[in-house]
Amino acid sequence: MDILLPKLGFSVNEANLVEWMVADGATVAKGDPLYALESEKSVQEIDAPADGVLKILKPAGEVYEVGTLIGEIA
């Protein structure tokens, strides 16, 4: 399953991927905190959308556009 950077608000087109809360290659369960995003107004934790093994494609500490493929769960 692809992990795409979500749209956090109506006018938000990009966000800072603050941190991955799970290591690359680790097993995650649906609903586990997966990563944190920071927009102009807030920091939000985003939960895993499915069970599986995380593959990180984009590093934390960078700003990405909404819809960017940042990881995968296999």
C-alpha cells in the first residue's frame, strides 16, 4: 500500500515530514502512529493505514508536496 503525503487543510499544499515513528523495515499494525507532519498551523501524527512492513522512501526533515509518495507498507 502506498503512503502518500495527505492534505492537512484546505489551503495546505505541502508539509514538513517531521519524523518517522517507525523504523524502515519494521512491522506496523493499522492504527499505529507512523509519522508526524508539520504544516503552517499544527503538527499531526498520522496513523498506519494497514498492517505490514514499512519501507521508507522519503527521509524526515524535508518538505514535500501533498500527494508525494513517502513510503510503502507491504
